[in-house]
Amino acid sequence: MKTNLLVTVFILLGLLGCNTVKGVGQDLQKAGEKLEDAAKKK
């Protein structure tokens, strides 16, 4: 019983971690696009 609960918790933490990493990647991509746009305007 405890093993099933622990496995479930680790799976949920893994999914949340992946989502967080994906979000950071998207933020960095947007920041890079803004820098690129600013460089093109000069």
C-alpha cells in the first residue's frame, strides 16, 4: 500500500518537474526572440 502511494507521488513530482522545465524553456525562447527583434531594429 505504501509503495503504491510513493510511486504515485514520484510520478506526479516528475510530471510537475517536466512542466516546469518546459515553462522555463518557453520563457527563455520568448526572451531570445525579443533580443533578436531589438537587434534587427538597430
